Amino acid sequence: MQAAITAAREVPGLLQLNLCVNAQNTAALQLYQSLGFVAFGREPAAMLVDGVLHEEVLMALRW
């Protein structure tokens, strides 16, 4: 993930990275927060897995 962030910072004009993560995936949420990502919204019923709808957290890393 750190390599992706480093590469993205080198793209001219790019101001932020966005990602979505399953709201139940606390380990991933903690990882992204530790890298500087901030939640800016939630999307209910964003992902269907084995017939079950899951909420996603929308996150951004700005520089």
C-alpha cells in the first residue's frame, strides 16, 4: 500500500487517493487510517457477497 501511495504522489496534478472498504473489516480500516486515509462517507448496500449486502466506508488520502 505504501508503494502505491508513493507512486500516486508522483503523478502530476493528482491531489488525493480514494478507496472503499467493507465497514465490517476493522483491520483494513485501521490500516488505512494509520496511513493517513480519512473516512468521508458510507455507502449502504454497496457490495453483495454471497447474497448478503454490505456497507462500505469511503476514504480519502489528500496531500
